[in-house]
Amino acid sequence: MKFDVLTLFPEMFAPIKQSILGRATQKNLIDINLVNIRDFSENKHKKVDDTPYGGGAGMVMMPDVVYRAYKSLNSKDAKVIYMSPQGKTLNQKKVVDLSKEKHLVILCGHYEGIDERVVKKIVDEEISIGDYVLTGGELPAMVLIDSVSRYIEGVLNKDSTSEESFSNGLLEYPQYTRPEIFEGMKVPEILLSGHHENIDKWRKEKSIEITKKKRPDLLK
Ligand code: 4G3
């Protein structure tokens, strides 16, 4: 999967070059191409934003600069996503759907956002990672890239996506590892039994119990 990211702050994407996504990039399973919108300013001071028409606080990213950055990409068959607090809230189903795309272009706004005309011109879908405002769309873009990449074949070692939280509409069962006793607390006996049928049954019951207690809204 190819991700083109249009951003004023490409350096912010260092975290997704680490660990699992770093290895996925090395293996050519994903390709994250960071494009600095500022490189497409034609202003002598590399200006990319201006005051809002009608007045008000903050700055708005200029449409022509964003449009030139977009046009520099080879994105005919790409889905263009704008990370915005006004988008539909991301969830696991949306993540799975997006993981089936071959090419995503992710537009990150800063300041008070981007001039509406270029959003209308190039964006296919507006997505939010939750009902709160951040200083920019970069953290949301990283959340999207991380969550989607996990569903690309070969990115995760085993298929850990089929049993995890949300995959079956429930939260995940509790996990334990060595030592067998930690601060006086024992690992549940059944997990040491080697009886896989009983373990599966116990985990399913725990999933339901935990979902009822922590996220009853998921059961409705
Ligand atoms: C557009 C996304 C972008 C308009 C972006 C602010 C939160 C989210 C921005 C705007 C963002 C989110 C940049 N903050 N909830 N900030 O996904 O007013």
C-alpha cells in the first residue's frame, strides 16, 4: 500500500518509521511518501497560509499551494483523505475497508484548517480520529497509517487481528505471561492446563464479561 502524505511538518512522521511499520517499509509492504506542502509555495518567503476572509482568529492554508502539492503526486487511482475534526469518526470497520485500497493520499491541515475550495476540489473523504481538536492533522494521519497498515498481509507476524478487541465486536480477553506469580497474584489456572477447548471457552466468557463492564455500548 502506498501512502502519500501532504503535510507542512514531514519531520513529525519519524515515529512511524520505527518498529513494525519500519520493518513493513523495509519489506516494501507499505510505502510512506512524505511531501512538504511548503515546497510548493511560490512566495519568496515560502508563505503557505493567510488570514481568514471575514476575519477571525488564526490562519488558513492557501488553496493554490495545497493544490500544487497534490498535483505533484501520481494519484489518479488514489483515495484522498482529509484528516479533520469535521470528518466521520474512524473505527475498526473503516480501518479494514481502507486497508483494501492500493493508494491513499492523506492531507494534513494546520492552523485553522485549509481553504474550503481546494478541499472540495481534491478530497474524497474527510476522517476524524475522535471528537477533539489537535494542532494539526499529522497525529491523526499517523493513527490512520498505523491502524490500516496492520491489516496489510505480512505486516504483523501472526494474524493477531482476528482475536483482538473490536474484531468480533467485543473487547479482548486478558493476557498473562511469566512469572506465574506476580506480587502475590497467580495466572488463572485454566491457562496453565493446556486444554485448548476450555481455554477458548474461558477467553470468550472473559471477553463478554469485560465488554459488559468496560464498554456496554458495544453490546447494543
Ligand atoms: C482541519 C484532525 C484540520 C480543520 C485535525 C483543524 C483533530 C483532528 C485541523 C481544523 C485536527 C481529528 C487540524 N484536529 N479529530 N487539526 O481527527 O479546524
